Amino acid sequence: MKIEGLFNPERRRLAIEYNKEKRKLSLFGLFLEFIFWLFILGFSLEKIGYNYLNKLALHHELKLLIYLFTFYLIYSLWSLISAYNEYKLERKYSLSNQDKKEWLIDEVKSSILGLLFFFITVRGYLYLVVRFPESWWIYYGIVTAVFLLLIAFIFPVVLLPLFFRLDSYPESELKESLWQLVKKAGVKIDDIYEINLSSKVNAANAAVMGLGKSRKIVLSDNLKDKYSIEEIEAVLAHELGHQVNGDMLKNILAEFITILFIIFLVFKSWPVIINRLAYDSITSVMTIPALTLYVSLLSWLLSPLGLYLSRRLEKKADLYAVQLTGKGEFLARALARLADEDLLPLKVGIYRKIFKSSHPPVGERVEYILHK
């Protein structure tokens, strides 16, 4: 089978246009990010704001909350410009099914969750830096490990339902067929779940999420409407491959190691940077905006390591699916259709592959699947 014959020519043409516009928006987003930090740090607004709060007769914790909330709110509102541009682009190419109100509600929910996690992260850091100035990074690493496991455990039962509805996959011959595949793989799960993904996007998808009793294999509701039974089985087999290979824990471990390394780098280098930026103390709340930028840069520099591991795990899951079903052609067809629906590029540049891609390029995936 020729790879080219799997893809819709018109969708490929649109994919080229869409990704070209998307790259322009990404560059514009980087420009906006640069302007934000130039404005905040260049004009010392983080110091001015904190000094103003210091003049008020407020409890320390209240000042901390107001300072972090104000910074996060300003950043979120500024970032909303890029998010809205991306939303408009997705609407232009009929990738999003949300109206503006639905989209904005989701953005508000995400911002509230982000603020909660941001406050917990910062408050924990400030407490440990004061309490254990020479070894805070070790304790912070331990807390981070527990936090990552907790988030992974509660995600499908607490966080995901804030945005999507999860139901047991509809009883049918298809579900019976999928259950037979689960048994063949030897994976123990309580049920197969359906997520109402079509309420937000047109493209279908599938995922494995959760740990222990919260572990779930999730298929989108628009899979059964557009894909054949064999293609859905192939998609499920890929997700089962992640379970069989223990990829969830591998990804969590890789994320923990990366975060621990970032924390260690901050421990070693941040005091020097604090002096250069003329801050009073490493424990000062006013340093948090600059620290946020610094950690973001370190995360970007180290992101290729986690993405490389993710691409390897995705390839192993693909090959497992071929082995389990013995029908590589159907997995290739499903991936091609998913790529067409989502206007994914078949090939990506070296930068995008190294710094952004958690999956191998679609063209590459289809190639090795068909030649397995």
C-alpha cells in the first residue's frame, strides 16, 4: 500500500495552509511574550507592585496572595490574546466546535486551576527556602514527586470532568469486540470510557490516563461515527500498548527527573541571578515573576529530553498495536484519518520535532507501521 493513497488530498492542502498560519501565530505569540516580560521586568513593575503592597497594613499571607493573584491575572489576560488568535484559526478551519462563550468558559476554568497550582507551587517554594536554605531543593523534589503522582491519579476523576463528560462506552457489538482486545492484551481495567470530545473539536482521539483504580482508557465519541471497527480496535490497541509497557509511570518519572534537575539548577544559580537583578533576598516575593521566567526558560531548554522519550514510547505503542491486532494497515488508516481531521503535517522541521513533538510525525508513523 502506498502511503500517499491513505490521505485526503484536499485535507493535505488545507493542512499546509493551516500549519503555515499556525507558525505565524506562534511567532506572534513569542513576540507578545517578549513584550510582556520586557514591560514587567524592564520597568521593574514587580518591585513597584510589591513595595506598594508593603505600605499597606496587611497580613503577610494576604499580601502574598494579592501579589501572586495580580501577577497571574495580568499574565493570563495578556496570554488570552494568543489563545484567542489560535481559537479563531481553529474556527476558520472548522477544527473547533465551540462558540466564543464556551471557549471563554474553558479558558476561565483553566486559569482558575492554573492560579491554584501556581499559588501552591510558589508558597511551597517560599516556605522551603526559608525553612531549609541549604537543602530546600531536595524537599521540594520530594513534594513534587508526590504532587505528580497525585495529579496523575485524580486527573480522570476530578480534573477532566471539569471540561468533558466521561461515560461508559455504549453497549454494542463494537464494545464487545473492544473488550475481547483488552482481555487479549491482559490489561485490567474496570471499563472502557467514552469522552464527549465532539463538543469541543471535530477530530477524534483516544488516551490512557490515571493510575491504579483511577486508570482509564478513553475513546472519543466521534470515533465510532467515522471509523471502522478494525480502525477503532487499532486505536484502542495503541492505548493498551501504553498500559502494557507501563508508559504512564515512565512519563511521570521522566517529568520528575526533569523537574528535579531544574530545581537543582535554580538552587545553584538563582542566588547569583538575584544579585545581578538587584533583589533584596532570594526569599522575597517580588522575585517570583523573574523566577517564573527563569524556570520557563530552563523547562524549554530541557523539554527535548521528555519529548524524545515520549516519541519512543509512542512508537513502541504503535508497534505493539500492530502485533496485538495483526492489522497494521488499519492502524495506518486510522492515523491518516486522524491527521487529516486535525490537519496535522506529515513531516515536521527539526526544531518542531525536538522542542514540540510528543509523537513521531504522522508520515513517519504510517511508514514504519506499514513496513512492520
